[in-house]
Amino acid sequence: MLEEVERWLSRRSWSVADRPLERLMAAKRASGTSVSVVLPALDEEETVGEIVSVIRRELVEEAPLVDELLVIDSGSRDRTAEVAAAAGAKVVHRDEILPRLTPVPGKGEVLWRSLLVTGGDVVAFVDADLKEFSADFVAGIVGPLLTDPDVDFVKAMYDRPLGAEFDAPGAGRGAGQGGRVTELMARPLLNMHWPR
């Protein structure tokens, strides 16, 4: 690894433990910053309810870090929207956002459309299919944005158990190897402009 890159990584990599929730709440109050959390979802009825419940309980009701919690349903054929709404999220269907533009399949489509229906100064995207979810996922993403004025973008990094369907022979991935969007889109794009 280039020495310049290693220095940058050590200076710009954090853990959720580096910023306790009390510090985030104080920074949020002092700045008047509002926080939106968006879960892009497609056929995630098994996991979306628990994720929404954890965020609502721990980051809306107990410690009001999150001001807005949305699930953007991108055409689920299961009960994703119902489960998310029952757990306390505002659910918006992708096709209702800017309906004059025909939506195309894909997570990126849902991410950019969600920005048209969120009101937060800070927007955190959280996957709706995480099986071992913790409120730390959200706190870890928004923490640097609330406490460090030099930070404009945060990319989360975590081990991601994907389940048995990805562990099967020939599946191409082993346990804990997620990050399709990161590896296919984000990392190549960031590498084009970084470390400059």
C-alpha cells in the first residue's frame, strides 16, 4: 500500500466506538442538523421489520438521533411494505417518486429517488436485508458527519453475513462477503479520484 494511502486511511477510518451516542446527540443539537435514514427494499419482509424496529426504538424514541425513517419499496412482491409500516417506518413506493420518469430496476435508482422524498440534512442509507442489525450501523455512518465538519461522505464497512444461499458451492462468495455495490461501483469510482 502506498504510504500516502496508508496515512490517509489511518486518519480517516473510524469505529462506532470512537463517537459515543451522547456525543452525536450533543453535536446534532448544537448544529440543528436533521437526520434521515433510508432503507431501500425489494422483497425484504423477513428482515426489514426488525431493522426498522431497532432504529425506531433506539434512535428515535430512546435517543432522538434519527428524525425521519423511510423504507423505499422498489416493487416488492412480498409483504415488505406492510411489515415496514407496521414496524413504524414511512413507506414510499419507488414508482410514486417522480412518476413522470419510468423507473428502472436497481438499487441505485431507489437511492437517488429517495433523496426527493427525504428532508434530512444528513441521509444515511442502510441495507434492508441485514440479519444481525444493530443501531450502531446508523450511528457509525452519521457520527463523522455530525461531529467532523471536514467530512461530507461516509462509506460504511462491516462484515456481512449473507446466509446459506451465498455459501453454497458455486455461489461465488463465502460467508461474510457482501459489498456488491461497493466492489462493482463505489470502489472503482472512488479509486478514479483518490488519493488526490
